[in-house]
Amino acid sequence: MPEPTFTSRRGLLFGAAAVSAGALVTGCTSNEPSGGDEPAANNQPAADDKPGKQVTIGFAGPQADHGWLNAINDNAKKRAEKYSDVTLEITEGSNDTAQQIGQIETLINKKVDVLVILPADGKALTQVGLKAMRAGIPVVNLDRVFNTPQAYRCWVGGDNYGMGLNAGHYIGEKLKDKPDAKVIELAGLDNLELTKQRTQGFDDALKNYPNIRKVARQAAEFTVESGQAKMAQLLQAQSQFDALWNHDDDQGVGALRAIEQAGRDDFLMVGGAGALSAFEAIKADNGVLKATVLYPPTMAASAIDLARALGQGKGIGGLAEFEIPSSVTCYSAVVDKDNVDQYMPTGFK
């Protein structure tokens, strides 16, 4: 799963689609145009689907040892294929920081126009990000953030705190009329900052519902096996509860196995990340899983869009600025039976 992002980072919240029209900047002293001049923002060059300057984008990510990471690679490749003016130089993913640094240095030596980097370890790869920027190659830092903003031109990633917040509010609204409601939490790896952020968001949301108490929490490891084992422990310890939030849909596969083996169906479950298996279970609506909160791998497609705009010296349609933002935070939407069909094509395996 992705490593931490800073929830305090002020980012632009991106939805599923960008607005295509340019923003109009009006004067603050009059509603009438002065001298008939067009505002500068009207003439900004904005990236669109029309072919433009050829751009070579180097893409370096970790080994795809998790469904989400594999979806990251797929999203980047498919987005690049959409553009006739983009050439994607993609490295073989590695979780070894020294190897990934070497792969990125190779891309720097090839003088690619822009780099998109999802580091195996943000701190460990900060220096190679700085090296690229100093070589005049702008870097789009994907999700796992470098130690300094000097190592990237733009950061784009998910909102771990927002995942927990939205999961908590979804459960809270479902249980707000139930006296003395009880919830439990199946977290991810506790040594990761992202897990702490997700739990903090969840806890903060539940504070809005005084009738709800979190009565238990277990930390799994983002794997099917750990999800099954830790969920079995929770079920054994908690004979009655009303809702479960599971941080990760991959470990959720194991959690659902444990739930089925225990013959339990007396609570609702909310997942996390956006796996296809979770979407399919939500659509079927014949089990405890009723919703999942996105940590969208489509952020990799957005990173390619941003890299292309950088390489072509353009901004983003719908924004008045001439340059792309320095930070883009993807929204953690809640997917349930009402909107699952919309998100089904984005589900990762």
C-alpha cells in the first residue's frame, strides 16, 4: 500500500473529471471591462486532448506487489497511450531503494522531458528527485512524498486522513439513530504513517456521533492472510458490534473469509482503496460489505496528465493560472450501491 502523504499539505481536490472551460478573471473594482482588453487568463495555454509538442515522460515506481500498485502502473501506461504526443519510458518496478535510484538516474541520463516518480521510500529517494530537478527535469512526485518540495515540481497523491474521515461519517450516518452503537476497526500496518492518519480521520469523524463507540481495533498487514487472521481475532473477542471499517480491500478479502467462516452477518462493513472485488460485492449487496472509501490509483493517470502539461508548458483547463498546481490531493470518495456502477471501471484486481 502507499506510504504516507502529509494531510496538512494544501492541495487541490481533484474529482473524477476536470472542468474543461477556462476560468474568467474579473476586475474587483468594476463589472465592466476596461478598454475592451481580454483578461490574460482567457488566453492561457491549457492542456487538452489535442496533439501538441512531443513529450517523453520517464515513469519509475516500486514493485507491483499489491493490487493497488499494479493498478498504478496500469493507469500510467493506459493514460500515456491515450496521447499521440507522449512517449513513456517506464522502469521495471523495484522495492530496493538503491535499484530504484539507479533506474531514475538512467532516465535522467536519457534526458527525458519530465519524470513521474512513485518512490519505494520517499525519504530515501529525495536526493535523486533533487538531482533531476537540478538537471532541469521537472518531477511529478506521486503519492509517497519526498522530504522536501525542492525535489519535485508537483505532488499528486491520496488523502489518508480523508479516507478515515469519510469512512467514519458514512458509518456515523448509518448508525446515528441507534443507541449505544459499537464499531470496530481493522487497520493496516501500524508502523506506517498512513495507517495512523486513516485511524485519526476515522476517530475524528466518530466524535460527531456521541451515540457511537469504537470498542476494538486490530492492525493487519495489507495482505489477505493477515486480514483473515486479525478479523478472526476481532470476531472472537467481540460478540456484538454494529459496524466495521477495514483500511484496505486486499486484506478485506481475508476479513470477509473470516466473517463468512464465523457465520456473522449482523453488522455493516466499509472497506478502503477501491478493489474490483469490493465493488462487485457492494453491487451484489448480499453480504456485510456495503461501501468502500477510495484511495484512487487513477492518481497515476492524473500524474501523466500533469507531466504532459509540464512538458508542453501548459496549465490545466478550468484553472486561471498559467502553471499546473504544486500539489494535487485526490478525494477519497465513498462508493456504495448507489454509485458503484460509476466507479466499477476504476476497480483494481
